[in-house]
Amino acid sequence: MRRLFEGTYYANCSGGDPAHIPELTYEKLLAFYKKHYHPSSASIYSYGDLNPLAHQKFLDENYLSRYTKLENSPDTSKPVLSKPVYVTVKKPLNATTI
């Protein structure tokens, strides 16, 4: 997964590195949450037989307009690859995958 999503937030374990979790303070957790779990860093997708402009207006009026855009919001987009990437991972047959 790290190689598949290299360069994005998705390359990291969402729970953090277990070895470092005891070092996490409430203040650090709250700061991380406020930075990364905000509509400024969200991607919203809609699907179905709907009027896109009316749907966007609804989302803005009922959700997005309640927040102030973060100036330094994280970029959650995946970098575009110009060619295929091949990765070989060697590990014991009895190892579990993460």
C-alpha cells in the first residue's frame, strides 16, 4: 500500500505507527484532526441521476459554507504517474500483509 499510494496521505497507516502512539498527546491529536479532517482537504463525489448545480448549491448552503477554508489545507490528490511503476516485495511466506 505504501508504494501504491506513495506521495499521498493514503501511504500512511491511518492509526499511526504503533511504536510512537504512546508519545501522542491530546494537543497533538487535536491539532492533527483540525488540520486533516476539515472540508478544505475533502473530496466530495456525487453519483446518480441528479442536477449537479442544484446538488453543489445544497452542499454549499448546508455544509461547506459553515466552514472557513484553511489556507494551508493538505493536498490529498494522488500524483499523476507518467509511466507504470513495478514493485517487487520479498517477504516470508507466513508473513501477514499490512
